Amino acid sequence: MQRPQRVTDLFAFVAVLATVIVLLLIGVPPESLAIVVIAMGGLYGAWLGTGQRQGRQEER
């Protein structure tokens, strides 16, 4: 299934990338950045609703 929200996906990717770069520049250890990126990815996935059950079919 292809989503029409490609611009939103690009914006989210750039936002996460910029956040990581800023955090690296201010001296945050790289190990801590993994936690931040996973949390941001999880929040974005929850916002999109990609965690729906596999067994359900959408009715149209």
C-alpha cells in the first residue's frame, strides 16, 4: 500500500537527521543518540498508525 504522505515522510527524516546532527555538535554521546532516534521513529510510526494488526483487512 502506497501512502500519499511522501512529503511528510521526507520532513520527518530531515527533522530526525537535523536533531541527530545538533545533538552531536553539542556533545551528546553517540550511544545516547540511538535511544533518541528509536524514540522518534516509534512516535512517528504511532502517529501514522503503522502498528495496526496484520490480521485485519480494511473495508472499503
